[in-house]
Amino acid sequence: MKAKPRSFSGKEKQSKQPGIEEKMSLKPEYINPGYKAAGKLINKTALITGGDSGIGRAVALHFAIEGADVAIAYLNEDTDALETQKLVEDAGRKCILFKGDVSKKEFCDRIIKQTISKFGELNILVNNAAQQFPQDDFLKISKQQLEKTFNINILPYFFLSQAALKHMTEGDNIINTSSVTAYRGSPHLIDYSSTKGAIVSFTRSLSENLAPKMIRVNAVAPGPVWTPLIVASFDEKEIREFGKKVPMGRAGQPSEIAPAYVFLASEDASYITGQVVHVNGGELING
């Protein structure tokens, strides 16, 4: 396997979240050139939030290569979203785009309905969209920031899952994106880490609720991963040092995270629900 980038330039810094992949000089890797598809998701349909770039783009492309049609929800990154759509279509699958704010329940309800209208079914929901607002001083986390973080990072998981479950049946599944910060904490991402912990509890609780219906609910908890969100939320020093503290000594690439979503979405994970897959460069996790 080829070596992954181990250090990044602070000059990658962007000023506005959730970040634009097209503007990054050191682009994230969204698929390993040696990845071999096995038809694990033939004729499945998936909706991925935050699917325009980063982990979401990687998941969209892996799903497509494995045989799934994909719907992507994104905030406002039109160029990135169109590129992801092209990648999915070049893989021989259909891709539809939804531009809007997943913190709005009306938008969540609408994109589920339109996905069903376009594809006829929805088998896989990937709740992935998130933002983070670093703050070293806990006392400076404002009510506005706190509400924004929770409104973006956890409430849409409820909205989308409720809307999607009206159409899901036995064998379908939901995959949520949590984070290593839910387990080890983060002194400068306290509100973000709190939402990611909430996602773990949401995953575990919803999985028990839906187990009798044979609808699985799992999560992936990535460690540091090189995505547009990183360059749009951290300062130049943090970007240069990003990922160096994990045991493997580097940040991961979206291409190294997405196969976990493929596994959880596939029949290979038919006896797995309520679990969190840790893809984090070797950080040891309790819980």
C-alpha cells in the first residue's frame, strides 16, 4: 500500500465551514487505487449527508463501486457536490444532489421523499454531516455556538432517521458518523465532542428499538482524517500538526474510512447492530 501523507501545510487554511475540497492544494484521497469491489451493495440505494467531500465523498464513491445508487445532501459546496456526482456516475450508478441545511426538519423530510420518488426505495441512510467550532476557553462557548453545533451535528440524525424509517424494511440499515472525540474527549472541541457522544448513545438506543424489525443501526468513529472540515476549522499550527499524536503518527485519509461504511451497509454485517467501528490510527478506546 502506498504511503499516506504525514504532514500538511498551514497554508491550506480556509476561512469558512464546512470547507471546500476543490480549493485544497493537497487533496484528500477518497479511494485507494488498489481497492477491489465485490458487488456488496448491488442495486441498493443510499442517502449520505455531507456527501459532497471528505468522508462523505469517499463513502459515496465506495457505495457506487459496490453497486449502489446514491443521493447526496450538502450545504452549499456546489463544485464539490458536482464532482462527487460525476465520480458516482462514472462508476456506473445514479446520483442525485440535494442542496440545503439538514438542521431544518422540513429539508430532511423533503430529501427522503425525493430520494424515494427518484429511486423507489431507500436501503441505507448515512448520517454524516457535521461542523466544529474550536474554542480553547470553555467559558467562551456561547449559547449561539452551542445550539448551532447540536442543531447541525445530532438533531438531523433524528429528523432523517424518522423520515427514512417510514420507507425502510428488514435488511435496511442506518450508519452514523461519530468520532474518536466521543471516547477520549477534546479540550478545545467540547460541544462537538458532546454531540459525537450523543451520536453513540443514539446509535445504541435506536438499534435496540429497531432490532425486532431487523433494521440495523451502527456507527463509525473516525480518528483524525484529512478533510475540508479540518482546514476550515483549525488554525495553521493545528493543521501542520494534524494527526501526528495518534500511534500511527499521521492523519487518516477518507479512503481508509469509507470501507468501514461498506462493511456495515452490507450483508457481511448482518449480525451487527448497535456497534461502533473505530478507524482511528491506533488510539485505544474504552467504552
